[in-house]
Amino acid sequence: MTSPNSPSSSDAPFSASGQTPPSVETAPPDPADEATVRAEPRNVLSMVLHQILFRTAWIFKTESVIMPAFLDSLTDAGWVRGLLPLLNRTGQSVTPLLLSDRLSRTPVKSRWLAGSTVLMSLPFLSIGGLWLLRDGQTSPWFVAFFLFAYATFFSVHGVNQASFNTLQGKVIRPERRGRLMRIVGSIGSPMAVLMALLLLQPWTEADPPKFAYIFLFTGSMFFTASLMLRGIVERPDAQQPKSSLVVKRRFQEAFQLVQTDPHLRRLCLLATLFVCSQLLFPHYQRMGRETAGYTGKMLMTWVIAQNLSAAGFSWISGAIADKRGTRSALRCLTFLAIFPPALSLGLGTWANANWYWITFAWLGVVPVTYRMQLNYALELTERKNHPLYVSTVVLSMTLPIVASPLIGVWVQHSGYTLPFLQISGLVAAAWITSLFLIEPRESRGAADGGSGSPR
């Protein structure tokens, strides 16, 4: 992760009624519910177990290695490879925005998290099952089916991400959320790497790679992860009537919120610039496989390097967030994310492929930054508005991703240098934007011109 989604307030959704933006979060989740606070250790444990299995599933479908490598085995078209970030980010953005009001109104958020985790298993079970039945025989319709399943997976993942952050905002206090990231990073990633060494390594080194087994295992892990949430202690919110699903209104609510809350607006700008880093994800592995000295065994090394580094970045940034605030952690992560494109160009040009794993080690910072952006969004508002804030931030990432197929064509015809350096510049602009963010914990309870938003 990652990263790491829905619009809505509690009693009534945001509208163009002139309503002022919600204030920064002023209290622990469910302040009136002492039982929930006492149950926080158990809730942390349940969410850690869920995330450990979730992360194990994720390493078997790493976006920068496994998925584009599988797609390259189906087709060599650069624009098709460029569709992966587009389907990924669009699915994660639009679906949670449409469903955010219902997520906000549902009394028990953990049910949404468990249900969406189960649904995330189905696309991979379907791809793996079909690939096994077809004995690895590709065709244009299978490419289309793969892309459809991929888009479906990330549409559900967007809801899953919104559910996780909403539940986290409800049952875990702000100053403990970094701790959750540290625990998951220090336990979940090593566990995922161990499973990768035992299973993913022989499956990727086979000739041809056993992608069917990889995807079937991925689906099974997502399904098992959903069972870990049965231990969550969550006080049901007050029952509210279901809202109608009006697509136009959902987008209006997000736009209204960005207009009225300057702090969220800055975060959305940062997210819009930062997500451009994801445009390059399918192309890192392609560059590595074209580097002198490449062998098939290196795919496994790249996967492990990225996931172990993500664990390290999670642990360090989580500690920074708990001690110095989420803003400080977000600034550090965004700064570090500037360098992977240039690093990959240097290693791909002047070094042997044996050193290319350093690129993926540095790439581990990107999914962690996504998660930190959403943690920051949680602190900008009170709990009832968490789904709306998270979904609005995720939606802001959609526009740049539309260019993803064009980046694929550009890379295929012009090489890696110019696209990679331009993306690095956009991430640098995201870091500059982070310098203008407030620290919500320092501003808690303060008003901005009487609007109720943080200074």
C-alpha cells in the first residue's frame, strides 16, 4: 500500500446550501463510548491481522511488477499496459464517492470492510481459474476479461479503502493510527515476504510462470483476511435512512467541499500532483527487464525489495506521525517519492540489472504516502464526515490518471527519459504543496474566521 473514499456527512450530505466546512477532529472516535475506547487494543489486533493477510495477498499482485508482467505476457501494446493505472485509480475514486453517503449512514462500518474484502477475492479467483482452465492460452477476449476483472477489483478496493479509513477513524484515536501503521509494517511485510519466498518465488521462476496459482492464492488471502474482522468491537451508530444514489449530487458535494475547505483543497492538490507517480508503475518492470543482465529470478527480488521497504517506510513514518503529527510524516514521504524515476533511469542506463532492485526498494514509499494522505484527511474533520473527506481526496487523483495510456505510448515510442523526469518534477511540486499544509493537531479547536475549520 498503501493506500491507502466516499462522500457524505452524517445527518445530511454536503450541499450547496452555504454550509461551512466541518471543523478539525476535536476528540477521540466515539468520545461518548467508553467501551469502544477500552476495546481499542482488541480492535487494533483485529485490524492488524486483517492487514497482515491483506498485505500478503497484495504482494502476490504487486502493481509495479506482477500485474504488468502478466499483462506483458498477454500483449506487448504499450497503451494497454498504460491502462492499468487508469483502471486502478478510476475504480478507486468513483465507486467510493458514489457510495460514501451510504457508508456514512450505515451503523456498523466493519461490515462494509469485511464485505468489500470478500468481494476483492472474486476477480482474482476468476482470473486464476480461467487461466488454469485455458492452460495459459491467451486471446484478445481474455485480455479484455483481465482488464474488466482488474477494473472491478479496484472499484471494490476503493470502497474497501474508504471503509478501512472510516472504521479506523471510528475505533482508533488519531494519536494511535501511526502505531497501527508501524505494527502492520513491521509484522505484515515480513510475513508477506516469507510467503512470497515460499510460494511466489517458485511460481514466478517457472517457465512459463504459474500465474494461475499466483492469482488463486491472492484471492484466497483476501477472503481469509475478511474473517479477521469478526473480532472488531464497534458500537453501532444511530440508524439513519438510506440516501438515494444520485450521481450528480455526489460529485457536487465533493466539489462544494473542496471550495469551502481550504485545507482539504491543498491536500487534494497535493494528491493530484502526487498520483502522477503512479503513471510510471507499469513501466518500471519493463525498463528493468530491458536492462543488461536481467534474468527471470529478478522479478521476485523486486517484489521483496518493494514490500520490505514499504514496511520500513510505514514504521518510520508512523512513528513520525504519532510524535510530530501526520503533516510532518506526509512531507517526508512526499519528498522521498521525488527520486524513484531518476534513480531508475540511472540504474537502467549505467548499472547492471543486478542493482535495479534499488528502484523498487525506493518505490515502497509511494503506497505508504497514499495511506498517510488519507490519515491526514481524517484529521481535518470530525468523524461523521470521514467518508466524504477520504472519497474527495481519492477522487482528486483521477484526472491525471486519464493520461496513463498516453504515457504508455510515449514510453514505447520515445523511451523512458523524458516521461520519467517530467513525472519526477510533478512529484516535486506535490512536495512543495505539502509545505503549506496545516498541522491539524495543533489547530484542534481553533476557528478560521468563524468557519469552524482549522487555521
